[in-house]
Amino acid sequence: MPEAKTKKAAARDKRQGKSTSTQAGEYVHEEIEHVRKGKHGARSAKQAIAIGLSKARRAGVKAPVSKTAKKSTKQKAAQDEKAASGHRKKAASKRSHASKRALKKEGHAAASHASLSKQATSSARKRTATSRSAAAKKAARTKGAAGRSAAAKKAASTRKRKA
């Protein structure tokens, strides 16, 4: 069950007209925090992200599924979206407890900065250079004047430190 602050943050993102992946990001962030705090573990960063996306879809966020995703992933996403529309069959308590127990036995390194960075890099590598470039240009456009200025100052200070 997602926390109230996560639901509020996702609702605010939706009001501001942000993309569904940004809205879902709030749930992913919550999941990563859970793993970091030791509420439960995850086998990999990918698993922690998948759990967060599942929570988001169940909460009503229309997060898209990758076109290249496995059939099982697409089925799970469809199942989560169906659960969001209220046609939810209560999960068997035995199954629910078993999955919780399994997650508690997993490690917490999946939410480390290094493993999340590695996941982001490998995920970006799958995209084309054109796609990455377009995303960067869009980010710069939607940042606004103040945001661009702050980013430029940050970049300049980083360059100065490394020189």
C-alpha cells in the first residue's frame, strides 16, 4: 500500500501536467526508500523499480509498458491496471505473506547509488542516440529559464572543480 505522501506527490505531478512516467517515479522512489531503510530487500535495482511501477499502476497511474517488454511483463501491467479500476480480487493471505517473507530475506544493495546508476546506464544504452538527445532537449525546454540558469551554474562550478 503506497504512503499518503506518495499519492499526494503523484497527484500534484498529474495536476501540473507532468508525464505518467514522472507520476510513477514517485512510487518507484518510495520503493527505493523502503529498500534503503530496510523495510524489505530486493534482488536488483530492476526489481525495486518493477515493484514501484506495479504500485503506481495499481494506484491508477497509466504508466506505459515498454514495446520491447516481455509478454509476462505486459500481462502483469495489464493485471495491475485492472486492479486499479476496482475489479480487485483480494490476494490470498498465504501468497501475500510468502512474497513479503521472500523480500525481507533479500539484500539492500539494490537501492545503492552504484546499482541504481548501473541500472540507469544500462537502460539508457538500450535507447538510440537520437532518442536520448531528444529527451535531453525536451528536458532543457521544459526546465524553464530559472532551471536552465541553475543548471548552467552547476555545470560551470563542476567544470571549475575538475579543472
